[in-house]
Amino acid sequence: MTPAIDDDANSPVQSGRGLRTDSGATAFLDKVTPDVFKTAFRNHPAGVAVITADACEGPVAFTATSVCSINVDPPLLAFSISDQSSSAPVIRRAETFVVHLLGAEQYDLAVLCATSGVDRFADASSWDRLPTGEPFYRSAQAWIRGRLNHRIGTKGAHILIIEALDARIASPNVSSETLPLVYHDRTWHHLTEASRISR
């Protein structure tokens, strides 16, 4: 099949599985199956966060790589949670959350909150409650407390948009002291100075 070509040479046009690019080459596209979709995102590295909440039923926590900033003024962030997560029922009912942004030193916390069937709050020395009631982990390099701004339900997952209310950064020099924790291809990584790309 010959790919269709738009009259506008700067606009690639898909026809069937072929795609004519600006250079004139033809790339072939895969149908987006669950496996193709997961593979694409497995190769896309993401920062790691832990999210905690309590809807008056006891604290819950889960590890997320979907956290992103949306806006600075007002400060908004977003994350998603699968309906299959054991934390999902409480997260759907909660109105406030603590989003912990993790560095490599918090690897154990990331693993704990990503492990099924364990009590993520068994170690009473590792966490506490804010004066406003939300559970938080003391070791996080930074955390943001926020209030639900908007909730979007999709098939199999929910996306939550959070308005940031309070924040704590462990050290003024945390960016230079703590190596970032990254999840890539089902594996944990940390970024070092050696990973920097010089321009």
C-alpha cells in the first residue's frame, strides 16, 4: 500500500500502517495493543514518587511513576492510580494527599510501597502524621501536601489533579546531595554526574 501524502509537506499523514515522514521515508506503525503500549512506556524513564492518604479508614501508600507538574500558579500536579491497586478505594475517597518525591536514598521506600500484601506502615518510626492528619514518610527528600482539585475516571484507572498547599524539602542543597531515583524498563536506576550529557 502506498501511503497517502498530504498536500502540506510538513504534515505527516497516516494511511493504514504506513506513515510518510518529512524526509520522504516511510515508517510503519504498530497497532496499539496493550503489549505495544506497555513496551513504549517501559522504555520511557520516569521519576519515582510515593503517595499517601487517609480517608478516615487508616493510611494507604503506593509507588507511582505518573506524577507530573501541571501548573505553577496555582500550583497543580497530577498522578494516576490503577483501579487494581489495593490503595485505590481509599485514594478515590480521600480529599487530601501527600506526594513524596524520592531520590535514590529512598529506594527502600519506593520498593516497600510497590510491594503487594505488606503493611506499608508497620515500621512506626518511618512515618508520622502532619498536623492536618495526612500520613507522611520522614525519609522523603521532598513532599507536597495537596487537596483534590479534579478527578477523572477512565476505564481501569483514575487521574487526580491536586492543588499543592504545603511543601517540605529536606535540605536547601538537596538537588546536589541526592541522586534522582528513576524507573526504566522495570528496573530502578539512579542518575549520577556520569550520566550527564554535555552539549
